[in-house]
Amino acid sequence: MNAVLPVGLVMTRMIREYFERTGYAVGFKPAGGIRTAKQGLEWLILMKEELGVRWCAPTLFRMCVSSLPGATERQLEHFVTGRYSPSYRHPIA
């Protein structure tokens, strides 16, 4: 099943509650469905707002996103040139 933000919100709140009760920081890794830089940022914002900056570190938060590096490169190129490049120009995928 693809990761969706509403379910991620519930899970982050359970992680926070568990941390408050036990003092043990549990990591989080949304599975699938994160394909664009915008979606990646949405998940980072969710983690920061719900759990704090500590949970944005790779030790506590990971995204399995095979297509995100190429999408990020395309966004950076768009920022610099004003145009999106074809995905075949970005072999990281």
C-alpha cells in the first residue's frame, strides 16, 4: 500500500505518544507512493511539525523513494533554467 499523509499523521502521533510514555524514540519509514520532490517535502514537514527536527534525521526517518533523486534534479534544473528537463537526462532513478 502506498504511503498517504492522513495515515502518516496517525502514525506520527502514535510514535509521539509512545515516546512520551517510554522515552524510547521509534523511527518511521513510509512505504511506497512518494515519487516527487513535493511529496518528499510534505512528509518531511509532517515529521517536523508532529515530532520535531530530531525525527527528520536519517536515523529516525527514512523514505524509500527510487524516483525521488531524479525528480529532485528536475526541480533544481527548473529552478535554474525555468524549464523541466526530460527524465532521461537524470540517470539517478
